[in-house]
Amino acid sequence: MILESLELKIRKHVKETVLDERDDLAQELKIKIIEKADIMLDEDVPGFIEFVKALT
């Protein structure tokens, strides 16, 4: 899952904030990641031919 692969980075960057706010910040980051992933997964990906046509 996406969150599992980003867990280490989230924990690393959350350590830069105040101790009392770390859990809240980590949770907010995870929510934002899920929202963005949902948007990105709903997008239509062009096929190879459409991609090449878009380049020309």
C-alpha cells in the first residue's frame, strides 16, 4: 500500500515538529496522501498511441 511505503519518510519528517503535535501531523499527512492518491487513480491514463500523438 502507498502509506506503508511512505511510512518511514513520514516518521522522518514528523520528527522535525513539536513532540505533542507529531501524531496529529502524521495523521494529516496520511489523509492528504490518501486524498491525492484517490484523485490520481481516477484519472484516465492515455494509451501509447494517444501519448505519442500528444507529443507531436
